[in-house]
Amino acid sequence: MHSAPCKSCTAIIMAGGSAQRMGADKRFLKVGNENLLERQIRFLKQHFQQIIISANDPEKLAYLNLPVVKDEHPGNGPLEGLTSVLAASQSEFNFVVAVDIPTIDMKLVEKMRHHLDHVSAVIPVCIDGREEPLFAFYSKNCIPIFRAALDEGELAIHRALKRCPVYHFPMRGELPLKNLNRPPDYEAFISEN
């Protein structure tokens, strides 16, 4: 795995959130002549052989001609979405990114990938100590651990991750990850792009 390119991993886009803070479906927010989801797909296709989308409304995304995986047990939040889509992936290792993280630094992704050898997940940790579990690598080893956590009523990814061997990748020289959570975040991003 150490020297294999990202092509051997699957890219998973987490696109099933309720987007309450944004007040609109983030996936379809326009950036130039495409929406956020289309933009992410276009970028990821250059680096990954397979792309899977995690969302509970596959009919809305059918036009993309990509696999869309629904939650096995709807209503359990992002941990359920992550577990379901990892189970559907054909790859042992998967790069997971939330649809509202519009900029993907492949140098950072490559650096993170190099730590996959002896762990089940590689999670970046920002300078302020905040973990970003939706810009991370996961192996299929996480599936039974996450499923057990869900069965016990645990819905938070960061708490379920405490049960896994994880490498916390320190974000030092890298640019901080941007999330488009609220309208001002989106407006600032549009003005820069």
C-alpha cells in the first residue's frame, strides 16, 4: 500500500447532510457553471479510479452516473452514512471527503495516505486541535467497529474512532481545511474562486 497511488483507493463523497445551517442543499450550490458536488467529482476523477457518493436521495443524483449509497439504517447521522458507504466500496482503503469541503489539497491527501500501513484510519488534526473525520482515510477494518458502536447507540464519528487504531495526522504547514457550513462561508468562497 505504501507506494501505491491514490488510484488504488476509492474516493467517497459524503453528501447526505441536512444542511440546516446553510439553509439550502449544499450539493447544488453553484461555483461558476457547476455545483459543489459536480466540482468535487470532476476534481476527484483525476486522482481516483472509483467515486462513490453517500446520500439518501439517489434519484436526485442519478444524472451523475455514479454509485449512490443510501444509509442501511436511516436516521443515524454521518456515522451510519460512513459505515454503509465503506461497506459498499470495493477498495480496502477509502478517501472520504464531505461535499462542503470544496478545496482538496492532493499533496495533503498523499501525505495522509502514507500513514495507512498499520492503522484503520488517518484523520487530520488542525492546529487548534480539531479533528476532521470527513477529510480522512478509512479502511474496511472500521466497518465492524463502527457497526458495533452504532448498535450501542453511538452516532458520533469522533467517538466511534476512539475504538479504532487511528493515525492523527498533524496539520502543520498545510492550509487549513475550509468547510462551507453557513451562507457567509459560501459567499467568501465564491468571491475567492
